[in-house]
Amino acid sequence: MSPTGPAASDFPVLPAQGQVTFLGAGPGDPGLLTLRAVEALASADVLVAEPDVLDVVRSHAREGVSTPELTLVDVSSTSAGVPVLRDAANLVMEAAKGGRRVVRAVAGDPGLDGDAGAEMLACAAAGVPFEVVPGIANAVGVPAYAGVPLRDAQGADVRFVDARTASDRCWSEVGASDATAVVSTTLDAVAAAAGELVSAGRKPDTPLTVTIAGTTTRQRTWTATLGTIAQTLKQAKVLPSPEGHRPVIAVVGERSSAAQRDQLAWFESKPLFGWRVLVPRTKEQAASLSDQLRSYGAVPHEVPTIAVEPPRTPQQMERAVKGLVTGRYEWIAFTSVNAVKAVREKFEEYGLDARAFAGIKVAAVGEQTAAALIDFGVKPDLVPSGEQSAAGLLEDWPPYDPVFDPIDRVFLPRADIATETLVAGLIELGWEVDDVTAYRTVRASPPPADTREAIKGGGFDAVLFTSSSTVRNLVGIAGKPHNVTVIACIGPATAKTAEEHGLRVDVLSPEPSVHKLAEALAAFGAQRRDAAKEAGDPVTRPSERRPGARRRRTTT
């Protein structure tokens, strides 16, 4: 007998068995996914979800994850307007029995929204192991985003009602109580649900809020009473509508009164709430700006107008990078994120890393360029103290001093279309400059036809121009933005180019920074919202304005 114990071959071989994670995707805002949900998505082999839920969770799934489509299995049922989806439970168990890790994502919470319980029972009956990752339920998340707290210091009861399955007894119990009622229903059935509560004993003047597309930037909330909600939706021209089947959350009770919501509606009162904002930048540079715009409630739409390509003759760049290692330069100056990216790619190509910058002074223009260097492991020695531009850099750049500077040469990797301001200024300060084309900027391909139509037809509320080239290229590939669209520019030069193309500039960034530009647009939106409220007018987006409306310029 072996002293080390039984060999692995002594144990029976178990069949490969997968696992299912029933995951709550929340009401619609991807930011409401839990940390555990993100972990489960990252390790999934198969992701099963309805299309709207798939849009919420897909970005956290690993590349190559299988997303089988929930297709129609009974085509004849479509004639009755009730399409039957392919049985999700069969899809889930088929994949799990094949030894795969399956995530079954559902809207809201698996235990409170939908019928995930039936699918869990099917897994249990088939011996398929599963776990449940709770999500924020629609009936809880949507009121929170609508500014309607469900409880207060008095601790009133809260009743959750699904109007589609509620019995007469349910309506009677909720109607006879003074509890806050959270009703899940559809837009065209709200008035009927309100009627049920009134018939059961609730007073017609009981406050009520109705929220559609909750927690998303399409969210819209109406405040009324049980007796007036039908008229309110009719006056708002919401009903009748072919979208009447869309789900809504209605909250009935004193905590949903208009007076409270005016103070607590934090989400819909964001400065750019629901604005469609065009971000014409290179795809790599648009991400952080889009994230910032989302924090203001906007819906960013990224349209690449500039494509970055390697230089036609790479030999000059190769010699310069080798010169960094051999001590040819005293300084290297980066004026863009793309320049950092180009040098970093050359370093990786040669097996180099940030240690090759030892002994070399590094300058950077702009917070994003500096951040890209720090991400590379290089802390800039010089960043302009004032204006973040080539001119601002020159103001702080020291003149060449043969006593303190053993080398008089500067490496300047930049775009093929860059201006000569920095080169001329450095030469005037006594430095020799290797002005090297690190990358080329070329006009990107035109965006899809629907995007071009939205640009020219006023479908966007604002467009952010971060350089003169983005102005020229956007107009060149997609046409001139409509005159109702708010035009925001990063600086005077970009604004001048926009005006030369017949655009009226509404927002001018106080500093040449994309983040300051986004802040300035948010300030413009907040001023516009406040002015509308002060005048007693409804708050509308620029795309909802009449063409030719007067526009103001702000530099805040």
C-alpha cells in the first residue's frame, strides 16, 4: 500500500457538469449591476438573456461568450400578436449539461421580477447545480431614480402589486389600506389599475407617479392622482400610443406627491438628462469623455472623424526611439495621447519599457497626455502651469544652458499635420529639435446613414468639437449639424473653424481640456433648465426646440 494515499485513478471519473447562475440585471442602468454579477458574467461560457437585458450585461462578458438567440418556436402565434420565444430553460440546461458555465440574466431581480423561479425548479429537477445573484428589483430601483422614496420616518407599509396577475382580493386589500402601493403594469393599463384602487376604497385625490424606462436616460415620470392620471397621460400626448404595452412602475401614496418629487427627482434633473451628444473623436480617445457625459445624464454617441495610422516611412521614428536609449536626447515632449501611444508601441516592439526613459526629461501637454504617460509608468517632469497648449508649454520650457544641459536635443513625436509653433519656440530657446512624424491623422469613413440624417436633421442635442480637424472632418463625412444643435468647442481656434463652417458656437471651454469642455456643456444645460423652470416653461431638450430658436453662448 502506498504511503501517499490512493492514486487519482482509484476515484470514479465524474461526468463534466456545468453550472447555471441566475442573475438579476436590474431595472436598466448598467451601473446597478452588483460586483458578484460582474464576476459571474466575466467567467460565463454561455449568456442567455432577452435582447434588452443582453444590452445591459454584454459589456461585462468575456470575448467569445456564446449568446444564443431566443427565437420564435410557434410562428403561427405571431398572427395573434403574442410571439412565443424559444424556451430559455431548455437553452440553459442544454448548455449546462454540456459542462458549460451558463449565466441566465433577467431584468430586475430573479426572485421578484419575471418567472425565473420556474427555470430554477427545472434545473433542480434535472440535477443541474445553480446559484442566484440577486439584482435590484424594478419596483425598488425605478422609484429611487424617480425621486419617490417608498418609506419615511413614519415607516408606512409598502405593498407590491403586479397588475397583470393581481386578483380581486389583492386590489381590495391594497385599496382598503393606507400603504404605499408599488404597481407594476403597462402604460396603457395604468388608468385601469388606478380605477381598481379607487373602486376598492382609495380616494381619487391620492397622489400617484408613473415612471417609464426607469433608471435609463429615456426615463420619464408623470405626477398625478388616481382620479386624474388618465387625463394627465392624454394631455401629455403619451396615450393613445403604439408603445402603450411598455412596462411602467406606478407608486401610489403621499410619498409620491408632486411637492416631494420636485425636491427629490435627482436623476431626471441632471443637467444634460436625455441629451443625445455627438462625440466626434478617435474611438480610443472618446471613452473617458463619454463616461463623463453619462454622469451628467447624457446619451453620448461616438462618431470617429479621425483615424490614426502609422507614418508612411517608419524609419525616422525607429531611429528616434533608438536614440532615446543611446542618450541622444535631453528632452522628449508629448503633445497628445496618440504620440504617447505611438512611442509606447515602438517600445513594446523593441522589448523596451518605461525604464528606457531613465535620465531623460519628459514634458506633456494636457491632463490626458500626462495620464497616458503615468499609465505607461512615466511621470512627466514638465506640464504647462497655465494654458494647456504648445504655447503654454513654451512659456514654462527652460532655455538651453550648456552648463546644466549636457545634451541640446529634443525629441518631438507628433502628428503629420501638427503646427510648427512648438518647434519654432524650442529653436528660439536654443534647442535642437528632432521633429518626428509618429503617426498620421486621416479622415475616418462616413458614419451610418441614420447617424448622418440625425446630424443634419437636428436629431442630436449637442456636438463636442475637440479640435479644428474634428470640425472639418465631421462636416466632410457627415454634413453640417442642424441649427438647433448646441455647438461646444474646446478653444478659440476650434470655435473659429466652426464659425467658418457656418456654425454658431454656443459653448466655449474655459480651458483646452475635453473634461472642462464637458463641464462647460453641463453648465450650459443646467442654466437652460433653470431658465425654463423660472419662466414656468416645460424643460425640453435642444432637439425638441423650434428651428431658429435664439441661442446663447456661455464660457462657464
